[in-house]
Amino acid sequence: MTDQSPALFTEKVSCRGRTYFFDVKEASTGTKYLVISESRRTDDGKYSKNRIMVFENNLEAFSEAFTKALKAINEAAGT
């Protein structure tokens, strides 16, 4: 699958030399999916890009796992 469809929603987060994009897109079948992309500059001045795609039928489990990971981080940090 190529990821050429326009975003239905996008949010950009920049922090410490990295930029994250959260894009909601729609496949040709009508299925919605989330694309999380990371862009960062490498030591040679080029950009490294990574992304994950989470489809609509997996978003609930993904969200639950993300929430648990965030909770674990906050507990470890004492917040």
C-alpha cells in the first residue's frame, strides 16, 4: 500500500530535533488509518524518516497499549 492519500487530520509535534506527524488518512476501501511519522536530521545533514501505520480495526488496542506505556513512564518519573 502506498501512502499517497490526503490527510483527513494532521497534527505536528516538534521537540528536541525531531518532528512527529500524526495523520489520519482514508484508504481507497474507505478504511481509516493512523500514520505516525518521525523526521529527524542525521549527523550528515540528511533527514531520516520512519513511520508506522495503524489501521482502524487496531486503533483501540493501540490506544490502550499507548495509554499503559504513558502511565508506566509517568509512574516511573513519580508524576
